[in-house]
Amino acid sequence: MTPVAPIAARARTRNARTHRWIRQLHLWIGAWGAIAAIIYGLTGLVMNHRIGDNPWPQGESVEAGRALIEVPAPARASAEALSTWLRDSHQLDAQSIRKGAPRGAPEGASEQWNLSGGNARASWALQYRPGAATAEVKHNRQDWLAAFNRLHKTVGGGFAWVLLSDSFAIAMLLLGMSGIWMWARGRTPRQLVLSVLGASLLVLLAVLAPALA
């Protein structure tokens, strides 16, 4: 028979090695997402207080100009054709294309195409009535606070920003899971329930219950 002591010793060694690896992973993930956590935390705090009796400043968006452009017949065929023409002829690369009646319009209103693009600080938007010979492009300029709020919502950052913000989101998931694993290590279920982690879960459930009812 295999002695019990060596088996227990090997199990403790494996547990200690796993703990070291998860702790190191927790530290690496925390370092990778630390700056992002500050940016997302600040912009999230600002946007949480955008409405109410005393809303916080959300940054300024100033109109930088308007231009009326002539739309050739081939570009009028579809919103996608219009987007391609804008990119090739005016260097306006649309990141968003929306089709349908204008927001708030009565039922049965004619369709409108809304294309927009730019980056977090300099943006543009175009509204086009299908079949029209012209369209108006409006350019806006955002200050730094408004720009970071747009990035928080993944607006104006481009494909590279989407990938980077995805990595931050995954890092936050792993950070939370590894943190819970390390906090739970060596604690009984009762100790977990009566810990800061248990209190956090109870408060979360208490807040979410009326919000999702």
C-alpha cells in the first residue's frame, strides 16, 4: 500500500504550485489592465451621473462644419454602395450604417440611411434619403472627456481599439475569477458567506433584484 503521508505531501505541493501560478497570473493580468481599469472606471463613473438634477459634465462636442455633397447614381443603389463611394471619393470610412425611419418619426415615415465614422475626437455623420441627389455631412469635434466617453462605448476607436478593449474585458474576467479562487482557498463555505466576498454578492443581488424584476 502507498503511504498516506507521501500522497498528502504531493497533493499539498500541487496545490501550492497551482496557487503560485494563479497568483502570478492574477498579478500579470492586473498589470496589463491597470491603466484600462482606471480609464474605464473614471469614464464609467462620469457616465453613471450623466442624468439627474445635478448631472456631471460629459465633455463637449462642437460642430466643426457641414458640407453638402452630390451623390452619383451608382452610390444611390444601397447604403453599402454609398459607404464604398464615400470611402473612395471623400476618404470617409463609415464605421456604422443604420437604415430605417428616423428615430422618433411617425409610423410609415420614409426610410433614411445614417452613416457615421471618424475617431474618438473627430467624427462625422451623414443622413441620406434614398434616391436623393445630395447628402449632408456633418463634422464634429469632441474634447478629451467626450472622446474617452466615446471610447468607453467602443465608438471611434477602430478595429485595433475593439481588440484592445476586448483583451481588457477578458483580463477583467480572469482577474475576477482568479481573485475569487485565491480568496476561497483555505476557507470553508461558511467563512466565504461571512466574508467580504459574500457581502459583495449579497449587495449585488439586492441591487439587481429590483432593477431586473
